[in-house]
Amino acid sequence: MKPARFDYIRAETLSEAHTALAEDGNDARVIAGGQTLLPMLSMRLARPKVLIDIMHLPELQKIKADGSAIRIGAAVRQAELLAWPELAKSQPLLAAALPWVGYAQTRNRGTVCGSVAHADPSAEIPLALIALDGTIELSSRRRQRTVSAADFFTGMMSTARDGTELIEAVTVPAGRRGLGYAFQEFGRRHGDFAIVACAAVAAQDGIRIAVGGVADRPTRRDFPALDGSALDDALDAFAWELDARDDLHATARYRRELVRRMGRATIEEARQCRA
Amino acid sequence: MPRLSADQRHRVRFTLNGRPVEAEAEPRMLLTDFLRQDLGMTGTHVGCEHGVCGACTIEIDGVSARACLTLAVQADGATIRTVEALAPEPGRLSVLQEAFRRHHALQCGFCTPGILMSLDSYLRTHSEPTETELREFLGGHLCRCTGYVPILAAALDAAKRLREAPAHA
């Protein structure tokens, strides 16, 4: 299992990265930590002509927080964000979700934005962004734009990014008083891809639940402040809408049952955190 | 901005186990193959080649990482440690390696270099790990011989001995 041939560019400025992307477009792939790209290269699921390494751009290496939002640059590794002392206070959902991303050894290299770019339907970081109304900053030689997470993930490993664009950063709103956050995941081993993952945000007058690993992209639903069997019914309807499929890891029926049960448990945990 | 062309070999330099090294690699060469084939450091093992088994775990710039999920050209300028750096001198094992021997924490030994490198790095920052923490941490490694129980015992024993005499790491 060895990658096919490609050129390699270590970009030293943002405009170099933009130029390379403009020239090679869909034949280029951006590499940051490489933790999801390298397996795809080795298995030859991806065969780019050129890799553009953005890990040496100082402007992409920052975590910036201003009390209302946290902006995470494209070269910030998952382990760096996890070790950021403000994380649990700033955004409890991200703090709860990050330890589920891969293994300690892959979090040391993999970036937050790389996971967003890859858009695996069972990945934790895209799920957290969907639950939190995060945004993705894209830039190319011609334009800059910001896309909401809800519009960014368009299907199985596909996103609204066009071939010439670079993800510069993702931004998530800071945790707010009066809201409770929780994240739960089920997989065979810690570090495996999630069979189902749930993120919940509880407010006084409503709940949001987001689910990964079932549909072709992370998907969310907002409910009023339901309880008891009304909440079970709402989760049951949501579980069916996700259109689960059978695969090697679990049957569709099993996934729906996880959405019902783990969904409920995650919502209850989020409510307790709010209290 | 140099563009390293796909068909040529390019000079890659980094610090390996405290010494500067250099060799040439195509952009597509994985760091595992570069270490083993070009630098002759065969302690780093190649298992699954997609980041799951952990046999190729090394230390890059002070943190544990998968060599198979890194390109040799990405490592240019980095500081790298491999399992060959663990023993303090020829004929003497590190505290962790000695604990692996004492607890029979390996049988075939294929996964061992990766697990040693992960634990070496973990124990440096976690001097009093619990068994639960170690189980979770070792989730990033596959061992098909031991059932992990002796590996956990060796890690806990090594942590205890390192607390008592940290100078003998």
C-alpha cells in the first residue's frame, strides 16, 4: 500500500497556497496533519497530482477566542485544541467530543480543520460544528467567504468547498450560560469510527440533537422542550428520517435503536449540565 | 516555494535520535519506509499502513505519532525519536523495556516498538496513570499475542519504578 506519485509543495505564505490551488484546482489536495489523507493516498482512493502542505503558515496556527466565539486556524492540531486550557470553559461540547477523535497518537498530528475538510459522516468534529452552528472560512485567490456548517457538509465526504478554496479556519460560538451540552458515542473500541455519535444542546425552551454515523452527513433536529414519551416519539421519527443503512459494522435497525436510546441519554446529560 | 517533483528524489534532513541525518526521498515516500529502507532503522515496524495498528508509532517533535501517516518530506527539519533511542546504552534496557521483559508483555514482538514509544511518551507526562487511562490510551495499538493484560501490568510497574527513581528512565 503505497501512494501514487505526486508533487509536493510546502507553502510558505497563504498566497503561495492560493496560487498553487488556483493552478492545480481539483488535481491538488491540501495536506495539513495528513491523518485522514495519508490512508486515502496509501489505498489510492485519492490520487492527486500535487499536495500543498499548509502546516508551516504561521497565520493558520492560532486559536483565537473573544468570549463570544472560538476561531481555530487550519494548522491547529486536535491535541493542541484539547490541551488549550480554556477549552472546557469556552466550549464544553468541543471539549467532550475531541477525546473521541481517533487516537492520542493521531490527534497529535491531525488538525481540527482537516477533519472538517474530509467530512466523514461519522466524524466527531463536523458533528460538533453542526450542533453548535459553527462556520467555515474559505479563501481562494479570487474570494473569501464564510459558510455555515449546515450548508458546508453536502454528503458523504463531500462539502461546499470548491477545488481552488482553502479552509483557513473554523469558528464555533462559545458556550453560553443557560445552555447544557453533551456528547456521547458508541463504537466497538475507543478510537474506532463511531457507529453512532450524538451531540445535544439543551436550553430552557428547547433541545437540539445532532447525530453522526447514520446519514451521509451529520444531521440535526430542533425540538421544543419535550419529555417522557413525547421525546421518545420525536427521537423515533428522527431515527427513521436519517435513513440508516446496513453495513459491516451495524444494521440499520441497530443504528436506529442507538439514535433513540443514546439520543435520549445525551439529551438528559445535556439537561443535567444546564442545571 | 520549491515544488518537489513527483519523479525525483529530494534531500530530506532531520534529527533522528539526537543525530542529524539526511537521505533522499520521492515526495510519496512514507516516513516508515524512509526510516527502515534509507536510514536502516528497522525497529519501527510496518503493520496496517493506515494508522490503525500502532506498530509504527514514533515520536515527532516531542509527541507520539504514526510514521505511516507521515510523509518523509513532511518530516524535513523535524526532531524524531524511534525505539532505537530507548535503551540508555548498549546492553542496558530502559525501565519500561525492563518491565516489558519482567511481565512477559510481548510474545512475537511485532507491536512492541510502537507500544513502547507510545508508553514512553505517555509516562513522561502522566506519572501516576490509572489502569483505565492506560486501557484507553492503548486503544490506539493492536497486539494479537498477549491479550494486553501483561502490557498493562508492565506499564503500571514501569510507572511506579519511574516515580521511585526517575533518573533511571
